[in-house]
Amino acid sequence: MAAAAETPPSVSGKPPLLLLRRTTGRLAAALRSRFQVLSFHDSGGAPLHAFLAASGASDPPRAALVPGGGGIAVDAAFLDAAPHLRCVVTTSVGTDHIDLAECARRGVVVAGAGGIFSADVADHAVGLLIDVLRRVSAADRYARRGLWPVRGDYPLASKLSGKRVGIIGLGRIGSSIAKRLQAFGCVIHYYSRRPKETVSFKHFPDVTGLAVESDVLVVACALNDQTRHVVNKDVLEALGKDGVLVNIARGGNVDEAAMVRALKEGEIAGAGLDVFETEPAVPPEFFSMDNVVLTPHDAAFTTESGCDLCDLMVTNLEAFFQAERRAVPQRRRRVEKISRCPRVVDVIAAGLRANFPVEAPGCWTKTDKTDEGLNKLAFFEC
């Protein structure tokens, strides 16, 4: 790969940072205290690519902080408009908005939110499931409207205990959901590309087979070409009229039109949805359905996770800039000591994902082997 030209130090003494998401409070203060922030949302309404091009006029930024699940895609056109970029940090766990192959080709490292949100998303998934089965939100509306004394007791709902729950994707979030539901006495099955040797749950090689053997389907997988509409008409039919669907992954994992039809026609019993195909738009058909519980893609967001996310985003960015300052021009270098902050930085470099927990001050060592068996991170090339 051709060596990237050295960028002169910032006039302000702080490295320039492209900020492509709205930030307030703690994260905004932390970023502005450490970096020369170039904010897209403070740019006066300039088109994205024009903003990116203008940002590189004098002191080209080498790093960008981008939102997850929004309208900004880090693709070839984005990278063409910001050719000096060498690091993309996203606030999400998923990277479906980032062209990882293109980033790898250009030597751009990508860092995500890792396991910051896993517990909160798992809690939210269980909350949605309980709400749908026990009709908590619907019963709340019934009581608030004064219908109890007029129409009598609210209709009986369904228990969670003992339900057969099929989880699509048994990664960090899926495993956290399984752990919580086991405490309710649920029977856990799962779908993944390969069986997990570390669990005793029954593995299904296809989602339709999983749906047949489940009372509940929980979607907890990444969104990619293989998992887009992984829950389709056939899967919903297999789930059946007593089945419930919960989606806390990505809207595109479910064929939304097929789900709307299945709910309208009583082909499934209900749904708990935190994500939608064309966010922030929500199909209006859901609004009148008492057996559907909706939240606005906020499963991950709590006060506590916000603080953790702030710390991790700053750590990821500082790790990159510290590593880059030590880089030797015109020569590849593997970076082993990249930060003194005792946190986990999740990094995808050259299309690989690796976790680097601190074992000694300032030293990151790899514990999770990639498929390629690498034991060092090629953090960036110069």
C-alpha cells in the first residue's frame, strides 16, 4: 500500500477530528477538550461530501467519529471526500453503515462500541418480551382510559416462564439475552452459522427450523447480506399464531412488510420492536395494534451506557493518535502499546475484529484469536 503523506501538527496543538453526530454534555466536552472538533452539524447545512472536502483544506483530519444506524455511510465516496482519513470510530456495535473492505483497502482502521451496550440491549429485549406477553403497555392504556370499571378485568395474557425462545445470533448480546431468560425458566435454542462449543443450547442450522421449535424468536444478529430479511414470510409462518417476535438488532433483519401482514392477519401473536427498516419512519399500521410494543431504537441507551460510551470513544481516538505519533514514516509498523487507559478497545483493522484488554500498564495484548489466527494488530500503515 502506498504510504500516506505525513500531516503537519495542528496549529491548535490538538489533533483535528471530524464529528459526524450530534453530541451534547459529557461526550461533547470530552471531545472538545482533547481534539480540534470539526462538527458536521455545526457547519451551516453544507452537504456531507462538501463538508468533508472543505475539512481537509488546511489541517486534514486523520480521524472521524460517526454515528451508528443513521444516514451517514462510510463508503468509497465518503473516503474519497476525506482522503487523509486513517481512523473511523463509530458509536455503535454494528458496522453495517461502514464498508469494512474499502476501509481495509485504504488502510483505515475502524473502532466500534464493542460490548458497552450488551447488558442494556439484553435488558431491553427481555423487557419488550415481557411487555408483549403480559400486555403491560396495553393494560396500562386500558387502565388510564378508565375502561376497567366500564368493561371489567383486562383479558388474560401469557406467561414468560417456560417459553421456548429461539435466539438468532448468539454473540455478546444474544448470549446476554439467553442468560437472562434462563433465569425465567425459558428453554433456549439458537441459530448461528456454526454451533457454539461453549453452550449447551440446541443449535439450528436454519432460521425456519428454529422458528418451528420456538414460542418466541429474538433477533440479535448483525445486519449483512446474509442476514438481511433473515426473518421472512416463511419464518413468520413457521413461528405460528401463538408466536412472538422481538427485534433489537437492525430493522433490515426482518421483512417488515411480511411482519405487518402477519400481525394484521393473526399469523403471529405479537411483536416487540426497537428497530425498523426505514428509521426513523415506523409503519403506521403498528400504532393501532395492542399486541405490538414499539421503542425508538433506544435499547442501548441508558445513563450508565452513555458514560461508558464517552470513555470508550475518547479512549479509541486517543489510542489511534498516540499510535500515529509514534509511527515511522515510509515504514509499516505493528502497534502494540497504544494506550494507557485500562479499557477494552474493539478494533477492526484490515477487516478483522479483535479485543485488546490491558494486562500491563500501556500494553495491549490479544486474547480473542481471529479466524486468521493473528496475534498482533496491524493498527495502521504509513
